[in-house]
Amino acid sequence: MSTYSTSASAASPGRPRLTPWPRARFVAAALACCTVMSGCGTEAAPVKTQSTAEPDCMPSRTMFDAVVKAHVASHCGTCHGETPNFGAPNTLTGSYESLVAGAVGTRFVDRIALRMANKTMPPTGGEPVPHQVQDTLVEWASCGAAHPDHSVGLVVDQPVFTAPKTADAGLAHFDLTADNFAVAEDELDLYECFTFSAPVTEDRFVRRIEVLIDQSKVLHHVVLLKDPKKDFALGRKKCKGMPSDSQYLYAWAPGAGAVAFPEGGMRVKPGEHYIVQIHYNNGAAVKNVKDNSGVRIFHGPVAGTEYGMVAAGPLVFSIPPHSTTTATGHCLVKETTTVLAGMPHMHENGVAFEQVIVRKDGTRETLVSLTGWSFEMQPFYRLTTVLNPGDRVETSCTWRNDTADAVNMGTGTSDEMCFDFMFVTPPPKNPYCNDFVLDASADAGYLPGKCAGADAAVAPALSKTKLLFTGAPDNTGGDWGTARWQLKSATLALPAIAKTYMNPETSTIIGRGQAWTEKGRLTIDASVRILLELQQNNGVDTVDKLSMSGKVIAGDKVGEGTWTPDCGGTVAQPIGWSVHGDELTIRLGKSFAQFVVPGLYTFQRVGSN
Ligand code: HEC
């Protein structure tokens, strides 16, 4: 898998911000599960081509004034402005009256609901409209009757793990639901958690989980998690972040079905804590909503195959600003394990997800591969496969971070995660599987990026460098002239104390890249893979793609200044440099886990123009 684009970190090269590795802290952050996500349809939802407007639907004027008007202006206004442009047939930025005028089914609001629900508007290629905004516009325009189909664009190579329409006769069940929960008229993005103690009196096997829908007009996603450490107290509370060690057991979004074990099941013990997280959105401004949605859990005696859940994926990573980054977690299989299904999980920056089995003999088999990631569509996929001791499962996530801040592993919606939550048998001893693997053939996956010079080499030499534990050397500055350069080494400059938290022998940085310089200008095009062995066999394996070109303006200190991109970014970042003969070292702030450390890129002169 090879994606590339720009990457640059905005941290002062002069002031490293590394603190000693607080293992407990970053494992806690790493293990924490995040925010809401949800499951999708058992069958692909048919694309709607006809208005589904309800005869008495009159979208809320209050909501129009409060949010809809502004959303339409900023996301549709370029084409549907006062004077329609770029082929748009009409204006949509006028008054509330102009949108609701006419016969129900043919009004502008009905056409907006239809075209946005089936995702044929706005046209592709433009600025994407955030899912939250799509949800609000469609729900407002349809009075809560329609929901955008976020599975459009999602490409998966495995079937959804479907369940029979109804539960087997004779199964006992219990319900975990909201408590007549009041959803305010102006509520657009509310995450509420309801925590329960499992109402069983002896060990049972969960056989099937399905959603209970009460107030469909305000219901967005319903997620069921297990909270093994009982981090959340019983009862309800607002929750954007989730407890550490949460396990995702079920997720629902409009169109999704149930999850059921073909035989056997997953153990539920008396008193275990389960959380139902519900995402509410009252885009239609429905009044006096009291909701009792939730999940129904069917259970039977402890009999047949026992399944458990394991989360496979990288536990530590950071996505630099303006970058495309891939992080990979390696799970070494210790005992013969059968995988039944898995739920790939990332947050909103996700671009692609891939899981590969590397068999003991080196053969690679794709387990599941997703592109066109949609945060709202996170069902379980059927992954029926047997893993043998000596096999390795590689779980890779690719994210695009378009912001000026690094995005780290974490629990909030604005953080990121990368896991496949898999139902496996026998149940795993450890709920997470992540091992450090140093693959001798590892490469950095370089392809020239968008800012590379016209004379870019397609495969510049591979460099392998150990970490530096002496801090960063001073920037000495100097004149780099007009030249072309090839990456000779890339490393992180860490304080000596960091040695106690990572293995200096195995931790390696692999890179391929090149640079171009002229007076006051620098272009770097490189791909850097960081392989760090942390304590307890945890590892970091991330690939950052840096392709950036721009002006360098010297600051007050020798060899320091700011690099302002006109390709590959919009935000200026601090930079340091040292020229020694035919060697140029560039120092950039490199985000790593929750920290920013100096990253040193050393280039060898290969030609001058
Ligand atoms: C890049 C330009 C562009 C943007 C941005 C855009 N549209 Fe359009 N829209 C068009 C064009 C072109 C058409 C006519 C072709 C078509 O129907 O696909 C159209 C048609 C429509 C129609 C059908 C009109 C009819 O008479 O049936 C609706 C409804 C619509 N757009 C809604 C929206 C909404 C809502 C947004 C913002 C969320 C939006 N559009 C953003 C270009 C745009």
C-alpha cells in the first residue's frame, strides 16, 4: 500500500519538548477506546431516486435560522448562490420561504433531502461536506425522515457479518436502553452514555445483539461496549471519549442489522459493565423527544464455542500536520486461533484500512481492506480464517491530516485510533495484540510526491539509521547553494533518558528521499519509516510522507528560520539547518506519540544546477 502526500510538523527545532516516556500514560492513552462509530447495513441500501417527503413535513424555521442557512451558504453557495454558477440550476441561499414554497415532494427542501441523502450533491471533486453537516441538512430538510447514506464511496473486500432477521426462538434476552432521555430541540451533536451492570445471575453466552429503535428522527448511532475496568459509573453521562480498555461489541447506524454468533457465543458475567453510547442529532428540531433506544442482548447457556474479542492494531502513533501517515501494528499469533468477524475502527481522518496475514512461510494474504473510509459505517465484516502459531497479522491505518496540528492516538473524536476489534476463539488472554517486529526487508514505500523536482529520482537510496540519544546538535547554518541532494540518514534526536524506554539496538529509522535547494528556498520530498521498540514488546511502526517546497526565511539565530510552503502545506514551520561541505542537515520538529522531538534529515549533495 503506498499513499503519498505532504507531511511537515510545526514545532520549534530549537526547543525539544520530549518528556521522559511515561509508559503508563501512553499505554493508557493507547489502549483507550474512543468515540462513537457505528455499524451499517446488512444489505446495501438502495439509492433513493424518488422523493420520500412525508406529506406533513415542514422543516423547522428555528433550525434554519440557527444553522442551516449558514451551512447552505458555505457549502452550496459557490454554485447555488444568489446568481447560480458552475451549472447549478438554481439559487439555494435565499429565504426560508423560498426553500419550502410549492407542493410537498417538489419543493427545494425535498430536492435537497433527496440529492444529499443519496450523496449525488454536492458534486464530487469539490470540498467535501463534513458528515455532521450532511446529516443536519438532510434531517432538517426531511423533518428527520431521511438520513444520508454514508456507505456511498466505501469500498470493502469482505462481506458484512450478517445475522438472521430474527433471533432463534426460545432465547432469553435483556435490554439496555436510554431512560426516557430528553433530546433538546436544538441538539445537533450529542453523545450520551448509559452504563449498566449485566442483569444475569450466572455466566451466560451472548448469542445475538440487535438495536432497539425508539425515536428514529433523532437517532444517529448506537454503540455497545464492554467496560472491563468499570471506569464509567452506572447511570448516564455525556461521553465523547470512552474508557480505556473498552471493547466494541456492536455498532448500529441507519440500515444496520444485528450481530449473531452462528453457534456458541461470548461470555457475559453477572455484574460486568456494559455501555450503550448513543449519538443524537435533532437536525429536524423535533419537539419534546423522549428516547428509549438501545440494544437487546439475547443469551443462552454456556455451551458450544466460546468467542472473545481481541483488538489488533498499533498502540502508539502520531499523524503530523498536513501529512498522510500510515501506522502499522504487528500481532504475533501464539496459539491456533479462529477469527469469525472483525470491526475495523478509525476516526474521522481515516483514509484506508488494511489487514494482512503474513504466514509463517512469508506468504501474504489480505484479511480485509477498506478504502473510502466512512466514520459512520463501521460494521463487523466476516473474516472467517484460521491463524496458526508463527503467523503475524499486520494492521495498517492510513490517515490524512489536513490541519496544522498533529493528531495523536487518543479517546476523543478529534484523536485517532487504529484497531480491528475481532471476535476470535479461543478467547484471548490479552485484549490487545501488538508486538514489535523488525522486518529486515522493511522499506519506506517512497514515490516522488507532488512537490518533488522534475528531475526527481524514482528510487533514491535506502538509508537505515539508529536513534540519537544525545539531543540535537546545534544548527550551524551556512549557504546551501543551488543543488540537488539525496537523503543519507533520518533520525530522531532524543535525550539520553529516552534509552530507558526504548531499545536503542533495534529501534531504526528507514528513509528514502531527496531535496532541492536554491537561495532562500528548500524542497524536501521524502518518506520516512520509524520503527521503535518500546517496553513490553510494544512497538511503533509508522510511515510519514513529506513533500514540501517553499521559502526559507532566516530568523535571529544562526541556522534557524521559518519554512513557508507554497507546495504541500499552508502553515509555516520552524526549521534549522547546517551545511558541512557536501552534507546538509535539516532539523524539523517531528511529532511522535504525544511529543514533538527534533527530527534530523541529512542529505548528500548529488549535483548542482
Ligand atoms: C460545485 C458546484 C455545486 C455545489 C458546491 C453544489 N451544487 Fe447542487 N448542483 C450543481 C449542479 C451543476 C447541478 C445541476 C446538475 C445536477 O442536478 O446534478 C446541481 C443540482 C442540485 C440540485 C437539483 C436541483 C433541481 O432542480 O432538482 C439540488 C437539490 C442541489 N444541487 C443541492 C445542493 C446542495 C444542498 C448543495 C450544498 C450542500 C449543493 N447543491 C452544492 C452544482 C453544485
